[in-house]
Amino acid sequence: MKITNLLVITFCLLLSSCSSSPEPKDVAQDFITRFESYEFEKAKEISTPELQKALDLAAIKMKVRQDAKKGEYKYKEEATQGDLSTVEFETKEQKKLVVQLSKREGKWLVANFHD
């Protein structure tokens, strides 16, 4: 019985370790899409706990600002060193947006973003 349990646990661990994590560029793009669509709860799913608090405040601010416009961001470049990554996007008007990500427990999370 113990051997069976050990085999099942080992198999589950192997399966979970084989699943690939999305790349920083993909997480950053997904975050921008969620944020620009005012889907703050969904954006929080791929954010660090620190940014989740800021997103709660942003949700309130965005509701107040009815005139906020969506930006169309195009991927520009990515720089990754270890568990930190910076992804840059640019609008048609050449406005830059920088998304900083941190890899925690094998998953890329948005830690900060600014223009």
C-alpha cells in the first residue's frame, strides 16, 4: 500500500514539473489586456500581492475616471535575468509602457508597471 501511494505521489510530481510556465512576454501582454479592459480581478491573478493592493486602488480610480481611454500596446522588447524580467510595450503614439515581472514558485507574476 505504501509503495502504491509513493508511486502515485511521484507520478503527480512528475506531471506538475513537466507543465510549462508562460513566458514573461505572454504574462505581461495578458496583464496589459486585463488591465486595459478594466478586468482588475483577473489582472490580480497574475500579479504579486504588493501589486494586487495597488490594483484595488486602480479599480476605484478607473471607475471614477470615465474618460480613461484604452491604449493599444505593441510588444517592443524583453530583458530577463534570473527570476526578474522587464517587458516593454509601445503605443501608436510611441508612448512606452514597462512591465516588471518576478518569478515566484515557477510562475511569472507582474510586480510593477509604469510608463
